[in-house]
Amino acid sequence: MSAHRSPAVARLKRARWIMTALATVITATAVLVFGFVAASIDAHARQTRAQDQAEEVAGGLARAIQHDDKQVLDLSTVIDDELAKGSTAVVVAVRKPGEPWKQAHTYQRSLMPDDTQISTLATQTEDHADGLLYQGSRFAGTDITGRSVTVAGAPVFWNDWDSIVVILAGTESMADAGAHRILVWELIAGGGLLVLLSAAATFLLSGRSQRQALRMLDEHEQFLGDAAHELRTPLTTLKLLTESRPKPEEVQQTLAEARRLSDRMARLVTGLLARARMQSGIAEPERTLLRLDQLAEAVAEEAADERIVVTAHPSVVVGDPQLLSLAIRNMLENGLTHGAVNRAAPVEVHVAEGRVSIRDHGPGVDPVMSASPFNRGAAGRSGRNGIGLALVAWVAQAHGGNASIEPAVGGGTIATLWLPPADITVGSPVAAHR
């Protein structure tokens, strides 16, 4: 397609890429925000669960710890408690008045901070309780390996014992951190895939939305090319007439020829515009009941060439008179051009049963064009392209018919335009004339 190299098509293609890029950026932004929010919510929920777990263990063990009559802690109740056997670390810190904290019992000590920090946390728990039994405290820190942990503390006071006991329970700051990491990677992979799918879908959909515009641009370029081709010869002839400075006795003849060329160009422009409008879907071919034989005779009469011989039988079809006139005229000019090798040979026009056949006695079908004589741009011996014949084929298809070119018996070619005949019976054949 010639239009594919035009600046307008280049702009459409750039717009397609820009549209795809914008949709991709918007989708990526939305996915990023959604992923961040989802990961944050999950992380907060796991942190809250870890904190609740630590507080549950610290508070439960604080209520279970006891001491005997000799003021000795009974750690069996802590050691045997199910809360002290799970994944949560436990430290039982004891302090007598005026003495430092001592660790009476530990479980999974590696999940807890170092000894200095343990003492600090125990003191903070005692101070925060302000003498209230089981008043819990929550702390964030790192264990002895540097991992982030959450520590909960619960104090125990006795009226009959001066010592203070603090239960410290610690766990990772995020419950099941491995599952959170998996969720983050899933969000990254899924978001990336979603962005890629969005980009591909936008690229394909924008291409589909531009398909009609590209087709119209191509038809526009084709129309300009066809108009330039069809009008070049009559314009050149008209220019030569105006520059020839005819003698006074030749002025009327020159003016008549100029009017004929002007009428021909007007018909060409009308036909090309009609085709362009119909191909773009703006208009539909006119559906008029007409006599194909009379239409062919009128076109032959306008050609005003002595070589044309018309044999016409009444034939009624339904079609567009202007388009059919353009097609028959192109067929006739093709026959006159290729039959010019023998100026004495006739160009025979035969009309019957919705069929217009034009035979010339020229050199025959050019082997170069024989495979596709109706393709736009096909060139034969003369170097002329096949736009005229391409118009013939298009008019035939627009009317539900077809067109063909084949060698004639005895030399020359036969070009045929066939249309579905109307279901009407018309009178007797019209006599042949020259």
C-alpha cells in the first residue's frame, strides 16, 4: 500500500506507540500502588499477629507462675505450660530489691535480645506496670543475631514476697515472614505479567481501531494516484490544443475538442470520487433500472471513433449509470489503444443479457499482464499501468458481477463486463450499426 509510507500513516503509528506507552505507564502505576497497598496490609496484619502472639504468651505465663512457701519460684508451671513450648521465645527475669535482674528460665534464647537489653526491657516493663499485676508492655528490637523481633513483657507482683518477676516473650516481628516474602514476589510477578498483557492488549486494540483510518488513507492515496493517471492524458492534450494557435477556420474544431476533453475529465473525476466515497462507506452505488445496451451505445457514440462497431440486444440491469459508463468507457479505450496497430480493424462492442464484450484486433493479451490484468498498477508492453482495467473490475464487483480479459479467436482480445440481468423481459434486439 502506498499510504504506508506517508507522513499521515507514520503519525498514526507513532500515536499507536504513544497510546500503548501511556496505557502501560497507567497500568504499571496502578499495579504498583495496588501491590504496595496489598503488601503493606499483609505486613501490618502479620506484625499485629506477632505482637498478639507475644502478648498472649507473656500474659498467660505470668498468670501461671507461682512460688512456694520458701519464697522459691515454681518454674515447673512455666516449663510444662503449652505456651512455653511453641515458637515463641520465653525469658523469666527475677529481681530482688536493690539487685540486678537474673534470668531464672529461658526458652529459644536466640530469638531474644542480649542480656543487657533483656534487663532493660524487664525494668521498662516493671516501670510501665506502676505496680499493677499483669500490666503488659510491648517492645520492638533485635535478637542476638540481628533479626527484628517483637517482645512483650508482663510483670508479676506478690504481697508476701519482695521479689519481682517479669515474663518476656519474643517472636519475629512479622508472623510467617516467609509467606509474606512469597506474597511480595507473587505480586511482583503477577503485576509484571499484568502490565505486559495490558501493553499487548492496548497495542492490538489500538491497531484495530486504526485499521479503518489506515484503509481510508490508503484509499485516499489510491484516489490521488488514479486521478493523476486518468487526467494526465486529457490534460496534456488540452494543453497542446491551447498552445497550438489554431487558424481561424480551425477554432471551432479546437474548441469542440477542448469541450470533449473537459467533459471526459469531468466524467473521470465524478467516477473516481464515486468510487472513493463508496469504498470509504460514505455512499452506496445507485440502484437504477437501466438499459445496458443503450448505455453502451451512448458511450460508443461519445468516443466518436469510426472503428467502433456496436451490436446491442436489449438488456436490462440494475446499477449505477455513471459507474457503468466509466467501466465501459475504460474497456473501450483499452480496445482502441491496443487495436491501434491495425487502423483498419474494427473494435467490436457486443451487448446482450447483462454482458458487455469489447473485442479488438490488436496483438493479443500481453503475457506480462495475463496473470493479473485487472490489478491496479499492472503494466504491459506500452508501459501503461492497469488503473482503467482495475476500475472496470471494481465496478463489476460493486454490482455483483465480474470482469474478464481473454484471447480472441483469430487474434486480439475480448474484454467482458458481466452484470446480473434484471428479471424483466424487454423487446426485440436492436439492429447493429457502425
